[in-house]
Amino acid sequence: MKQTKVSNNSNRQSTNLGELVTVLRGVNYKKAMARKEPSKGLVPIVRATNIQGILDYDNLVYVPHKCVSEDQYLKEGDIVIAASSGSKTIVGKAARVEKDWEGGFGAFCFCVRPKDVESSKFISYFMQTKEYRNRVSELSAGVNINNLKALHIEETPINIPDICEQKRIVEEIETQFTRLDAGVAALKRAQANLKRYRAAVLKAACEGKLVPTEAELAKTEGRSHETGEQLLQRILAERRAKWEIENKKKGGKKKYVEPKGPDVSSLPKLPEGWAWANLDQLMLNVTDGDHQPPKQTETGIPFIVIGNIKNSKIDFQDTRHVSNQYYNSIDKYRKPYQGDILYTLVGSYGIAIRINIKKEFCIQRHISIMRPHRLSPTMYLAYIMNSSMVFKQATRTATGTAQKTVPLKALRKFFIPLPPQDEQKRITDEVERQLSVTEELENILSVNEQRSCNLRNAVLQNSFCIEKR
């Protein structure tokens, strides 16, 4: 995109924002006074979470009229700023009020009210510049909470041109942003299409429609083949034999409990040679992370939480840590090993990842560890666990209100379509081939999305004559 510098410093007056605006503090109210629903005598209040580039008027709180002063009602041209947050990326975020509103703003926000409303758009765009955001981020930095002060805003330097030049700059910014927004919207559509394509690939894998089935190939080639049901029986027989050996070593006092399979009467018909099984049958163990909250350490063994599971991978870049002593005290079934499958259980539930690295780490209790049997199809299972078929089971069995949780008892009963072993390999290879293509495209889209963000910053930098450092 062509970048045009729309003005120069010679036409501008150097001043501070405090000369151009009045900084107003937000509405203070006791938590017990606030309501989530509107009612007579209550005034709607926006908070920092409502600042999303524009002001989002959903999820408001409502407080008594007496809590809100006349100056705290938002007017056209006002700019609402997030003033306090645990995140540096949130503090300083600003959104312009497009028209008078019969509502106020919360105590963790400021309202910047331009003394000349015609300068409002110019100032609001200035507050989106990278340099301005970096400045307020540094000034507001705290140990746990970042707090922006009114003085930080008032003392911010700004070069301001006359009103005619301001309008010309704003018009050029909006022209460029409209083009960028159209491009970003196209990127979002492409990302959504890739997500749907990925889901379609996994759905086809579950239904035996991705590659020729083993039964079809066996008929064509005039040979016999092991069915999914025969494979399942081999898995169960080997599991039982191994258990009996271990039980005999311990005195042989326990009785083996055969894992019960799913009720197939209500399940869809499978391709010839396939069988239904559940995770209780296919896994040696299904459990979760240690329930004892560990003490955090600066270094040591990485402690993985749901936030570290991103893009179907484990992110070890920004993890908490626990001591080696704590790690060694964890039961072996609660320690993840190479070849295990992790499955998120709480909040962002339904994400499965096969561990393909040999590395010591431990996990929080909100993540399940599934250890497949030697004959169980590990990679096939990992892909199927990410399918819509399994996600629907997770959604149906999840409990709770604030944070949905998939119980381990329900997880163990999740039903899985089991193809013959050779067919599993072909399905896995084809899934990997098709998803590798989508991953490449997703990376290209991600790069272009970042490029659009950089272009927005460049437009603002040129518009406000900010020299590159």
C-alpha cells in the first residue's frame, strides 16, 4: 500500500495534551450497588473491557443515578481510556464516543474530553500511535497492576496543526484504514474457511471417507484383512494378560475388570471393517495432572497450563516452573511422556495434542493425560480427539456454569471409530498431508495479518510526523 506523509512539523504547534483536553475520572460505586440488568433509576457504565478499538456497549453494569455526576455522562467526541489493568497491553487503550450517550464510565477508566470537539478524531487517532501506547505503557508500569495517571495523559507531548489540517489528516487516515479493514476482513474470511476445511478433513477421517477403506482394498486385491473389531480384541487381550502378570507379582488378590465398550445401538453405522470403542478400552490410563497445587519456582521443571497449549502445540516459551523435588513426587501416571495425548478439560476444553518430544514437564489438573496401549493408534487418536464428533461429546458432558469442565469419568466413555490398523496409518498420513497445507496457508495469513497491523502503524506514524527510531 502506498504510504503518503500527509503533513509536516513546520505546520504544527508543539504542546501537551493537557492544553487540549480535560481528563475526567470515572464513576466510583460499591460492588453491591452494581447490577447486570437495566432498571429504573440505574445508569449504564462502560468499563475497560468495553474498549475494543470502538466502544462496545454490550456487557455493561448499571449503577444508581446518584453515583454519576453530570460531567461523567459521555458526550460525542469524548475518548474513553483504560486506566488500570494487570496487562500492559490494555492500559492506555482508547475508544472515541461517536454520539451523546446517557451513560458513564467506570473508575478504572478516564474520559478525555477535547476542549474543541472538532479536534476529537485527530486526538483519538494520535492515541492509537505506537509511540503514544509505548509511552503510557512505560509510565503506568506497576508490579502487579498497571495504573495510568491523569498527569501521564496531560503531560504527553503532541504536535497539533490548525483545524483544517487536522481534518485533512483524519480524512486520509480513514481512507487508508478503510482499505486495510477490507483486506483484514478478507483475511478473516480465509482463516474461517481454513478452519472449516480442517474440521471437514477430520470429519471425513472419522467417517472413513478420506482414503479407501481396508475392506475395499482387500476385496480388490483378493486378500483377507484384520478388522477394527479384531484389533480391539487384540488390544483388550494384551491388556488383560499384562495386568494378570503384574497382579500375580503382587499376590494375585485383585480381580480384573474388563473395560465396558460403548452402547452401539444409538451410534451411526461405520464403514465395513470398522468398530466402535471407547477411550477406556483403547487407553492404558486416562487421568489428569496432580491435584496438589504446586509451589512455583523461578527455574526447574516446566509446569504447563491450558494457556500454554496453542495452535495444537505446547508452548514452552513462557511457562511457570516447579522444583525437581515436586516433579519427582508426582505419580507416574500423572506425568506426561512422549507418545501420550494431552486433552484440555476446563474452559477451552476439547484440544488434543500428542506429545512428540522427549522432555520432562508436568501439567495442571485442568489437562488430561491419556496413555494409549501399545497397539492403540496414537496419532490417529490424537486427530480424532480434535474432531467435531468428539467435541460434541465433550460439550454434551461438560458441567459447570462459569467454567465448563469435562469430567474424567465422562472422558473415559467417549466413543471412537476404530478402523483396521493399516487403514489408520493411511488416514493419518492423509490427514497430515492435508493439514500441512492448511498450516502453510495459515502461516501466510498470519504474516499478512501482522503486515496489515504494521501498515496501520505506518499510516499513523506518517500522519503524525513521528520519526522512525
